[in-house]
Amino acid sequence: MIFISCGREPAKKDYVAKVNDTYLTREELSGMIDTTSNNKFFKDEVIRNWINKELLYQEAERNGILDEDEFNSVINNSKKELAAALLLDEYYENEKIEYEPDDIEEFFGGHKDDFRLIYDSYLINKIIFNDEDKTVQFRYEAITNGWDNALSSFVNNPSIIKYQGNLFLHDYEIYPVTLLRIVQELFPNEISIVIHDKNDNFLLVELLKKFDKGTIPNFDVIKEKVEKRFILEKKEILIRNYIKELYSKNDIEIKQR
């Protein structure tokens, strides 16, 4: 009994879940989610998913899956893909993409059709509170004196959880569905009713402008999306040039079939 006991890994005290001898520690859980969040349902889902994966992994191990050629082939390919991805990440960090603001606008001018909308889209202001009374008060201020003035009067108010201004979203990016339906019915500069979400928070939305499917928004509206696309294309050029350089440094042979 003493021999068996000494051969075991000592039980971990600070854990939130375990499957046989494998533990999910609080530290590991905090790396998966924001543990300061009060959303117990989300935490429980993360823990449940971890347990499900661990159960399946341990059962696969017992069934000899880890020793099969197919498994090892997949692992080797995954290692190569992961190593290549990490290499490119390091390469991007060392090869900074430098550009001026005018470069983004010039890029938009030459690629306008690429930004033609395939979904109805909306430019909105969105604010989330943890206090219903404060939400109602903000809505009254916004309707009476304008959204920006209401925002100024609520600066540093602890009841505000999150604020997003001039937020450009496609219809599928607006959730929950209740919020999307409300936004679809708003007129420009109209403010929504107070919406109580599943996290027990309260949110308001002001519709600034609607963009119909098939139209091209103004540059100022989608500047961030244009910039992301610009950087992505620059990165693709970088990687093509990098791979060309690697071709020249390595012995490569392709046999005729």
C-alpha cells in the first residue's frame, strides 16, 4: 500500500473539476475565461466542455487510439502546421507593416467594389448597464438632450459596463435576435427601448444609419474594416516573398510524374 501511494501524483487541492487523475485547476480555468465575470452559466459550460473532452480523450487512450498510425500522422501534420503558424507570427512581428492613413483611403478607392455589402448593415451606438434605473435615466437624457450629451453626463458612471460608439455591424453580427429585430425597426437617430439581456444587464442602442445590401458605405464608416483588409493583403505579399526567399535557400526537387 505504501509503494502504490508513493507512485501516485499527489492530489491537487486547488481545482474546479477532475476526471480520474486529471485535474482542471483554477489557474487553467482563468486562462480559458475571464473568471471575474459573474456569468455562472458560461463558466459551467466551459467546465462541462472540458470534462467532455477529457472523458473522450481518456477513453480514446484506453482504446489504443493514441498508438494508431492515423492518429500519429494527424499529430505530425498538426505539429508542422502549428510550427509554421508560430514562425509566421514571429516573422510578422519582426517585419512591421508601415503605412500612412492616406494609404488606407487610397486602397479603398482602388477596391471599392470589394466592400459592397452582401448583408443589410447598421451603424449604431450601443451602451450596456448593470442597473435598470440608470439605463432608463440615460435613455431619457439621450432622447431629451441627445445621445452625446447623455454620454457626457454619465462619464465614469459605475453602472456602465460597456460602451461602443459608431459601431458598424452586419445584421448577422447583431445579437441576441431580439436586439436585431429592434434595430431593424428603428429610424435614423432613434433610440431603442431598454433591453434586458440574459446576463441580467440592460442595454440601449441608437441607430445612426442603415445600409442596404448591395450598397457601398462611405470610407469613414468602414475605415476599420478597410484597414484590416489592407493589412491582410500586405501580410499575404510578405508571406509570398518570404516563401520565395526560402525556396532560394533550400534544396527542393519535384520529380516528374
